[in-house]
Amino acid sequence: DTAVSQTPKYLVTQMGNDKSIKCEQNLGHDTMYWYKQDSKKFLKIMFSYNNKELIINETVPNRFSPKSPDKAHLNLHINSLELGDSAVYFCASSQAWTGEYGYTFGSGTRLTVV
Amino acid sequence: QKEVEQNSGPLSVPEGAIASLNCTYSDRGSQSFFWYRQYSGKSPELIMFIYSNGDKEDGRFTAQLNKASQYVSLLIRDSQPSDSATYLCAVNIRDNYGQNFVFGPGTRLSVLP
């Protein structure tokens, strides 16, 4: 029974397209996150939602728009994809918005923009 | 100044040896420190967290925290080839959102049979 699941696992698309990545957690956690891991493996936060409310919105292009229909789901929509968006995107959740008990990560979505 | 720093490695140790991974951080007010392990092509998984100065042991893993010197380390005793992975240090920092967790760049560990 997967705790944090995200789909799709792989996404190959052309520049200029719009795509979405979905994330769901069944842990009952209040907080969910989107992280981007680039080719150098550096893991950087993009967004954080606590109980459907946006908490963290780091400096990412406004082509990226998160949506949280309920506290178990956090989706990421990306408009007008660019080559530089190619990365692995991880969804994560934590018990508290402070993250003090650590995160549980999804398996990642490898996005390749061609 | 980078907020969380780690040697990128690779750190190579022979099987059965102790692997020592280090992490330094810039925010003196940081209170929570985590170590994650990430196998190639997989997601990070939490292996340990530490909040207080000193040592915390869990099986073959020991986390060590020294807030005065602003470093946290992870020791892996009796290293196994299956421990070969990238180890990420994560530290809470105070920012515009109250607090946030920042990950270091990770240290790649290679345990040689």
C-alpha cells in the first residue's frame, strides 16, 4: 500500500506543451510538498501546502501552478514547458507543517522536455 | 554562504569499515536535523533525525550533532555494499515562511566489497 504515490513515473514531452503531475498520500499527513531534483541531484523545495493552504512558494516560474483539492492530494501543473524544466520532481508529505518528523517522498516523476 | 554543505564525494570505504558523512549548516537557530538515503534512481528515504547535541544511535547508524560548531554527522558502522547510495543532510532554517527544510547537495558513498 503505497504511502505517497505520484503519477506518471516518466514524462517525455515537447517544449511548449502543458503537463500535469499528480500526487496522493494515504498517511493522513497535513502537509504536502513539491521538490525538484536537478541533474546535479540538488533537491530544492518548490511549494508546500498545509491543509490545502499554500505555505511555501519558492521562486519558481509562474508557469508552475500547484493545486490541492484536499489535504491528501497535491497536483502540479506546468505550462509552456521549457528544456530547463527537465528534472525529477518529487512529491512529499509530513505529519506537521514544520516537517519536524521528516518527510515521506513519492517515487518521483522524471520529466524530460525535448 | 550556502545554507547546508556536504562533501559531494564519492566517499569510498571497504566493506566492514566505518563510513563517516559530514554536514555543516549556517543557521545557528536550526533545531532539527535529518539524514536521508537516496539510491540511484529512487526517492530519498528518511534514516535518522536528531534534535539534541550528542549522539543518537539506531542499529548500525549513529547521528552526531554539535550545534556550537554547526555540524551534524552520520556514522555507518560495518558498512555493507547495500549502503552504497547518496546521503542527504536536511536542516530546518528560519526564513520568510517561519521555517523550512533545506537539503544539502548529498554525499555519494561507495562501499567496496
